[in-house]
Amino acid sequence: MTQTNEGNIKSYADHFFLSADFTIQLKQRIQNASQEISMPDGIVCHKQGTNGKKFLFLFRLLPNGVILQKEEDNRYGVGFLSGTNEEAMYGQVLYHNKKEAGIIRKENDQIFLQIFPECTCKTGDICELKAQLICKGNMLYGSNLTSIISSYLWENCVNKLNNIEKEIYFTLVNEAICGTGGYLEAVKIINPDYTVLISCVPDQEGCKMGDGPALALKNGNAVIGLEMKKKFETIAKNADLMFQNFVGKTDKTAELLSICGTREGFAEICIPVRYENQLFAESDWKDVEKTLNFLLKIIYEL
């Protein structure tokens, strides 16, 4: 990874992802002459192109937090661990009601949340993790990694595209603010012909980190449209781009969108992530860049 790319993607981790301000900060990064579409709070949508079919590309911002459990002297247990890089997650900042609430610590091989004495947290409350990103070679490690990757892809898609002879709607949904209903709200406003959901998938679900983006043939009850699948395969072959196929166990958002999110076709493109939505996830930078290239080709040639 070049220093330029590393600095670019790291800049997303400098913000507190679950705050309403984050979507405002993202809008300020757009340099292209795209049209912003009015949307409810927590949804950012930029349109490019006119006439032709409507394509809705949905990017996910996912909340990442932990539920406090087993209170003891302002220390709370953590119900899950990351694997190979768990050392890097100690000292992560926790937020409660948008204020710093504590940090993650390790003691005698046990990981726990150390809550600051002045904080009013109690058992059952949810503490949110401040976004954090560490780059080592081609690997990305961090909390809120799905949100960081989604933000990077969304911004670069908007900024790198010009002169499109179709209507493209790049839409970022912050689930911490509007929940999964934000996707259906965007669909209702735009009424697309085709919908593509860009997400992350655990790398153990039939796809591997380092092998490029993964196309969901089936995810729960969501099934890719045959027309979309054939088009993606043709585009990838002509551009000498590789992608993986996988079958996921369930994705309620994908299921909803496949039923009522499109008139002519639905697809889900995923980036493999290890320990997704845990305290500290990891992904391969090469997969992020390959996904961006794949998306740009799809947008121009669909």
C-alpha cells in the first residue's frame, strides 16, 4: 500500500463514525460535480448521470459496540475477542452517550472494559467503539472496519466518475442513525431499476481474503438476479478482473432489498473481512482496491 492510499483510508478513522456529524464530514470530501439528493438524517446520496436506467448503489455504515456485562469495580467483561491481532486493540476508546466512557484493557490474559469513574454506565448499556485503523503492509486492522471501507469506496466512486449515460445513485446509510430502514427509505425515494448492496462478509463464509471481491449468489433468502450475474461475469472477463462467488447464511438487509428494493435486478458485492463487527477486524487492502476497480467497471458498462 502506498503512503498516499494509506493516508487516504486512515483519514476516515480520525472521525467518530457513529456521530451524526460524520455524514456531514463525508459530504465535504466530495470534489466531483455530482448532485446531492435530499434524504432523511443518516443517509447521504449523490447522483451522477441523467436519462437511462436508474442504478442504486448502497454502502453500509454499521454501528460497532459492546454491551456492558458483569459489573465489578467499574470493570465489565467483554464477550468476544479478535484473534491474531488482539494486542493491537487494547487501549481503544469507548463512548457512551457520545462522551468518552472508558478503554479496553488486558489483565492476566483477560480482556475487560475499564469504565471511567465519572461515567454513568451500567450493566446492559452499549458502549460504542471509536474508529481505529492500523495499516501493516497490505493488511488493514481496526474497529469499525466495515464503515471505514464503505466510506472509502463511496467517496472514490463519487469522485472518480464522470459523463455517465445512466442515472447512478451512490447512497451511504448510517445504521446507527436510521437503522436498516434507511435502505428501504432510499429505495422508496429513488425507485431504482437495479440495486447493488456493497457490504462486508466474514471470510470464513466460502470466500478468502486476498482473492478479491465476493459476489453473493445467495445470502439467506436473497438471490442475485440472473441478468445481473451474467453481466457481472462478462464485465469481469472483458476487464480481466477476478471475483469470488459465495453463498451466505443470512443477511436480513439483503433479503429485504432483493424483495422490494428493485424493479429489474438485485446484487450484493462484498469485501472479505475477518472477525467482522468484533472489537478488532482485519481485511486485505488488495481486496478493497479490487472491489473499487470492479465497481467502476460495473458502473460504466452495466
